[in-house]
Amino acid sequence: MFAAVEARCVPRLQLKAETLFLSDGEIRVAALNLDFAYQGGPRDFAAERRARQVIESLGAVELASLDDAEVMPGARVDYVLRIDGDVHALCAFAAYALPQLRQLGWEIAIDPEYPWQVVGDEAPMYADVTQAEKPDWFSLEMGVEVDGHRVNLLPALLEILDHTADLEALTRSTRRCIAVPVDGKRWLPVPPARLKLLCRVLLEMYRNGDRVVAPVVRAAALAEVGAALHDDKRPVRWTGDTKLRDQGYALALGPRREVAVSLEGLQADLRPYQKDGVAWLQHLREHGAGGILADDMGLGKTLQTIAHILAEKRAGRLDKPAMVVTLTSLVGNWARELAKFAPELRVLKLHGPSRKTKFVEIPQHDVVITTYPLVTRDRDELAEHELHLLVLDEAHAIKNSTAQAADAVRALEARHRVCLSGTPIENHLGELWSLLDFLNPGMLGTSDEFRMKFRTPIEDQGDNKRLMVLRDQVRPYVLRRTKDTVAKELPPKTELVRAVELTGAQRELYESIRIAAHADVRQHIKQRGLRGATIAILDALLKLRQVCCDPRIASVEAARQVEGSAKLELLLEMLETQLAEGRRILVFSSFARMLALISEALLGKGIGHVTLTGQTTDRQKPIDAFQNGRADVFLISLKAGGTGLNLTSADTVIHYDPWWNPAAQAQATDRAYRIGQTKPVFAYNLIAAGSVEDRMLALQRHKRRLADAILAQGGSEGAGLTERDVDDLLAPLG
């Protein structure tokens, strides 16, 4: 059937518009008209086999093997190509089969009116980046250059998105290409994987006529566009604002390894991962973006930040001060760390009633330290000063974007912004949005847009694809390292759960409160909906948690008749055993009243201890007593001591009552499990079996998986609960 591929014997293929016709009302068949000019000579069967393979690899079938194909009268047809009305298959034949046939010596004749011609590899792609009409936004157009003219393909790509219900099905791997229309009869063949990547980027941008637009802080998306357009055969030309293109690529790729950051003047030897952290902070500053240094607690976020500030000073860029906003309890710690590691920096503490007299001194200092409450009170005075760098320590303090502190820090003028938080996601994804919107306003859209595009699909519907999209978008702006990966010299940490059964009067009290509370909560939900029932839900859960700890701390009249706590008895047994083994122990509780009862019980047994709560006036005194060995048990309230403490002399951590989010507990555990720890650390969770505490652990695991998925390479207490969660938490004792 095929002639030898030689000059004397040339196979020919003719493609005409009329070779496409309808058969049986449904099947569209492209007939390939094959003409051969024989000039004598032997047949080349090997060449014929290669030609057959090329044609049949694109789905063509010999006409002789079909019973249902009709051919127009007078047409010379050897093969037909079933395409079921699929323009993509026709263009795939033109894009992939024709070049191979030409290489085999075929002469290809294409009718000028043939409607399924493809743009050749010699036609380059282009991407044009310009400043958008909105300030700090960019505009993007992309297309192909044909015969010296640009053809914008965005309208066609957006049309595909608008009219394709299932992009996954369209770009399935069995397709050779997706045909994107260039004009009335020419098409651009795009491999499915590249089109899928390109459409995914376009979906995350905003439309503006024949272009798409996005905030400049989303410039990293340009690197994704470049990756989607890249083809070894077809060149890509970037035009317009190439500086913005370079910025986008730099943010997407991260710091260059060969660029070392000067650490001259720093009074510390940084570990390799800490040097990488400083380089990352310098990299973001260079490219005008803010980021979250989200290392595990204890890996030295404070030291890395001080090194970053010092590098700015040494480079002459710190012509205006850097401001550190932190928790009230950590002001002294920041001042000590700055004096220790960077004594040449001039530091001003804005703290206490005399701070107002120091506002005029701000421009004369390199670093200003203040607190979230004071930024709120002093926002007008502080807003008068431009800052070079604004650092939010324990940045989850602004996780509620509508809180006064979040509003106050957003009002500060700073060239660059950095957040430090080992827990950027405690309860829900809205907290991550709040931090990133402070750092790079507009990057993730408005709060409502973020909820619609990410929070609802991910949190309510378990949409893993949206989760991956969000992870990719935030990746350039979040640096997360865990102890497992960068501090392998740390001894092991063992996390254990110790459950105790509630019995007798304590169990009866729990059940009586649970039954009444569940009925009350269901009534509130029925009348006001889940959101309107929040106060009733939290009140019910609080009472049950208190009963699990010790009925004496429950604000319920019936609790006063109950004596004894199964969990307190378990704790005292554990402490006596652990102390006999030479352990040094931290005990955390979210209830200061519970710590008072534990302290009373320890005094009754003659066990020396110290206590730290929000009411402690001199925090350093109990810390020094424990670190110097004058006490082996340290009772700490979760909120007062969950951050800013270095207690590596402890090797055992006991969480008396579980907290809503695992991040807060992990932070507390990391008071002992941090750089400098030389002994194995044991962390215990004490829970009442089958109770609300037991069920809270399951919620914790869910929140931890969500945070890990976003940060890997939740609001108010109990935020993010569903009605099903509420029923589960208020279920009978197991």
C-alpha cells in the first residue's frame, strides 16, 4: 500500500476541508487522501511500516477494516481518522504526524482553506507584563507571534475555562494536545500538562478584558506562567516590565545559594539552617515582599531576626528604625537578646507609663521594642514615624484580622514587614490570611474572596486540590523548618496520653451537666444557628472541661457537693514517681484556679515548686528558681508561659488539660524541647477517658494535619466547629 520513500517513489498526503464528513449522523471521520507517484524501483517495506506506525499512532484506521465509513464519490481514501467531533485530535494529527511523515520523505499538500492547520514550532510564544491601572498591580497578556504579528491567546484560553465543566477530563493524559484557536483556520497545539498548569494560574488571577491582572505581590505567579509556556522547541519571549518578571522568578525560586549574607558584628555562631533563614529574610527584603519565619519553637527565630536587622545596619539600609512588636512578657527578653547578640544596635524600649516621653527619641535608635496593647494605644504617635522594618513577634497575636491590634499594626508605615510565628495556623486558615494580608496586602484577595476560594472548599469540603493551590501560592512567603529536619542533634521527644476514668460523684456531675448543656445548645442552634450559638457552646464545653479537671473549679452549684478529682490524683501519683526518678517537670494548665489547687496539693505532700501565671508580677524570679534547681516542679498557665521561656533544664512536660489547638500545646512543650536540650523529653496529655477532653484530641489532630499540609515542603476558642463536632463533643461519656 505504501511506496518506497525515495526520490523515485514519493508518497503524498493531501489534506482538504472536504475530507471531513458526517457518517451515521454522529461519527465525524477525517479521510486521509493518499496518492502515490511511482517511478519504478523496488518497494521499501521498512519505510512503509514506519509510515503505518506514524499514522496509526494518531488513531487512524485502514478504510478496508471499517464497515460503517462512507466516502464521498470519487474520493481516493486509504485511511480514516475517527475523531468524534474532536478538533483536538485533528490538530494533534497535523502537529505530530505531519512532521514525522515529512521526515520519512512524504510530500504533504495542505489546502489553504483546510480548517485544522497548526502553528509551527518556529512561531514563538510571548508574555507581556505591564503596570496595571490599579497601583501595585500588574497586567499580563500572552500569545503567539505568527507572520510577525502578535495574536493574544488569553481570550481563547479564558473561553476554554468558561466552557469547560471538567478541566481534568479535557487535559487527560491520553490526549496528545489541546487545540487553542489562533484564527479562523489555525490552531496552537498545547500539551495537556502545560495547558492544565497555565489554566490553574489564570484561574487564580483576575480578568480585565483581553488581559489578566494581579497584585504585584503575586509576581511569583509569573514563574508558573513561564513554566507553562516553556517548550524546548518553541521559544518564549518576555516583553514589557521584565524587572517585574525577574522579581517573580526570584520569589518563586528562593534565595540563590551562592549569595552569602554578611554576619559581621553578630556575637553568635549561626547554625547552617539559621544562616539560610537570614538569607531568606534578606532575599524577601531585596524583592519587596514580606514573609513569615515559621520555624519550630526553639530554633532561634529571634536570633535570625537580630542577624537580619544587623545586616541591614551594616549595609547602610537601616536609615530608619526597625520596630519589634511583641507580647508584653517578652519585651525584656528581646532587649537582653539584642544586647547579647548585637550590642552595636541602639535599642529603645517603649514600655511603661514613661514611654510617651520617648517618642521623640525613636528616629535616633536602630531598634524600637513595643507591645501589641501599646501599639493600639499609641497608634497615632507611632504612625508619625516611618520604619525601615516592622517585625511582629508571636504574630499569631493578629490572627483575628478585625482585632484592634491587627488594625493598629497595619497602620504603621514600614518599607519591609516580617512575621515570626511557629503557629501561623492555630485554628483555621483565616489566621494565615490575616498574617499574609498584613505582610503583602491583596496577595490572597479580600477576606471574603479568600473564604470563597480557599477556606470553604478546604475546611468544609476537604478539597485537596484547593489546598495544594493555596500551599503553592504561600510557599515563597513562608519559611518553615522543624526540629526533626534541622536539629537532628536534639534528643528524642516522646508524646504520651494518660487517660483516667471519671467515677462516682464526679462522673455523675459530668453527665448531669452534659445532658442539660446539650439540650440548651441544641435549642440555641435551632433558634439562632450555629454561629449565634457560639457563646452557649463555649460555656457548655468550659463547664465540662472544668469538671474533668476538678469539680471545685466549676462554676456550677452542684459541683460544690462533689469532693475529689480522679485526674488530680493521677497527677500527684505521676509527680511522685517522676521526681523519684530525678525528673524535672513542667505542668501546664489553661486554668489558673486549677494550678492553685495543684499547688495546694503539692504543699500538702511537701513537694517544692514554683508557679507562673498572668498574675505573677516578677516572672524572672520563678524562672530562675527552677533553672537553678531550687524547685523541680514548675506550674505554668498556658497563656502566661506558652511563649518566650527557655526551660531546657526540664525533661518532662505534663499538660493537665488539653487546649483547643495543638499549636499552643506544642509551643508550651517547646519550652523544654529546644536547642540546648540534652536529655530525652517526655510530654504527657492527661485526659478524662471518653469525655470532651478525649474528643478534643481528635479535633487537635485534624487542625495539625491542616497546618502541616499548608506549611510543609485555628479565631476564638473552639472556632471552626461544625454542628456535627458539637454533637460529638457533647456526647455521653464513653
